[in-house]
Amino acid sequence: MNEYPPTDKDDITLLAPSFGSDCDWLNEVQAASCMPVKDAIALSFVKALSKSLLDPKNKNFPEIVALGFWLRNVSCPLTAQSDAQLHKPIGLTVHFAPGNVDTMFVYSWCYGLLLGNKNIVRLASQVTPIQSALINAINALLQLPEFAQLAARNKFVQYPKTSNWTARLSAIADARVIWGGDTSVNSIRAYAAKPRTRDICFADRVSAAILNGDELDNNDKIAHTAQRLLRDTLPYDQQACSSPRMIFWQGSTSALTALLESLAELLNEQIQPSLTRANEQLVFSQYAAANNGAEVIWRGQITAIVTQQPEAVISQHLGQWCFIVIPVTQPSDIGAYITDRFQTLTYAGYQSEEIATILTAPQYTGIDRVVPIGEALDFNYLWDGIDLLSGLTRVVNVR
């Protein structure tokens, strides 16, 4: 008989499903069996959730709208059985959601759901309007009779970091999906788990864009690139791991100035100036200038720090529409700056094959995604170099 760490039932809040709160939700989810891969009920739920999130009432939350569109076209190419392989759910998956990106828990949970797993999602303790809107939408659907099977197998909870519940959930998990900073990831991984429990970890990462200024040779191209760059940075205040904080810039410096001006105009249409944000930009720019003599370019609510020593300042970067600009003479120059902390590289003014050829060099230990500018936040089952579909299924080799 398994011995689990003692926990206090009053120390945890069941956020969803919120009905039937008198039942023992943990025993319920443990007792339930997994469902088939890409079960019709799960597919129907994802479609219904997409429709709910795309309701006009969420128009002021671009992150929720983006999630709704993603759910409408979610890609899960696995089938239950191929010619020589049988794909089965891994079991009970515990998702530890990050605190800085409110929608992220839905992405990994959605794959866990579609792959037939039972899921417990631990949400960040800080309640936000986006988190509340998502939980309300999920709750409303789980109360429908047609989704009763999913309600028994999917639970959303909240508890303080000091609670023993992380230890308890780790002890029963067949997989742990851990989002957060390096410290949070290592803290959760330190809790004992079953010998075959899989840990899928998404820790601290940084991302960049590489832009060819010589190709931005007219106002239309500049405006288009600015719109795409805004799409990558406006949600989550540029703090998402895949949002570019650095720009590798090749070519015309006048095009860089024009791009920053165009981006500043677009940003002014979306958000109001903030004294707090301006102060944070000022402090960061002064820090950069003092540490490595960086040049500072101010354009409205946009700040660019032009330097060839980004490692001295990137650890202090807090988002807020500050861009660390690194001049390069050719794309291969980025090799001097790429570390294993780099996740996404967006590009404009180049062909994808040109960037891919550079990354074949063995010294590149970072960059797990290369996508056109404007697609940095488009989540995929291949994320951080990890295949979520493989990680959350058990493959039976049939011969």
C-alpha cells in the first residue's frame, strides 16, 4: 500500500469542476480509467471550449482570443494505432502552471486531454482576470452531461507553495508537466515520484528575432514587420518565453529607426503610457549603458538597447517593450551569442532554409524553434525541443 505525504484538505481549493464539491475529487480521478487517444468526447470538448473563448465578451483579452483560435485548429496528429505502434495514455498527468503566462496551462492540458490522460492542473496562486475567465469557461462546459466523463478525470486546483500538496500529487503522478523559472522547476522535481514518472520541464528561456534591415526597403515592409513584431510581444507584456527580447539586426540603421517608430505608433494604439513602465525602461537602459556602454534609442513607449555584449544585461530584462539590439554583418554571426537558454528565433528578410543551414553547426546548443516573425506565440506540440505527444503517451511496439 502506498504511503503518501500528509496533506490538509483545507489547504487546497478545487476550482473546476466546481459542482459536487462534497465528493472526494482526488479519489475520483485516481479511480477513473484513462480514455482512448483522441476520443470523440475530448474532441467535442475542445471544439466547445474554442467557441466559448471566442465569444465577444473576451475581446479585451487578446491572449484568450488567441487561445480560442488555437483550440479551433489544434494539431494532434497521433492516432490510437498505426501499423506497428499502439499509442496509449501515460496515465495521471499533473500540470504545474506558470505564474507569468495565464493561458499556458490550457495548452499542455489540452494535449493531455486529447491523448486520453487523466489530468490535475495546479494553477498559480495569484488570481488574474484571464485565469478566472478560463476557469469559468471550463467549469461551464464540465457541468454539461455530455462531458461528465471528462469532469471525473480532469481537476483544476489551487494551493499555496508552502503546502504539502505538491509532494502528494508528485507521489501519484505518471507524468509531471512543469512550467516556471529554473528555481520552481528544480523545486518541484525534488519531490519524490514513482520510478517511471516522466518529467516534462519548461524552465527559463529567452528568445530573439533576426531581421534583415536591407530587405526592409519601403514603408509597407517596415509597417508589416512592425505589426508582426507587435503580435509577438504585446501579449504577456513581452514576458513569454517565446517573445523576442533580443533583435539581431543586419543592415540599414535607418530602417531600424523606422521600424522602432512604426512599432511605437502601433503600441500607442493598443496600450496607454505607464509611468511605472517608463521608469522600468529608464532603470534598465541606465544599467545597460553603465555596464557595457550600450547605446539607448527611445521611440515612444519603445526602448532599444544597442550593444554587442547582451550577456551583461539579458538577465535583468523584464520585458515591457525593451529590445536588446545586436548588430550583425551576416546571419552566422548570431553563433557568438546563442546559448542553451535560447528557445525561439523568429526571422524576417531571410529564407527559412538559410537560417536552418546555420543551425546545423554543432556549436549551437540553443534554439528549439525557428518561425517567421509574428508566429512566436503560436503553440505547437513540439515545444522547447520536446515532443509533448510522445511525452504524454506510452507507445506499445507491435510486431
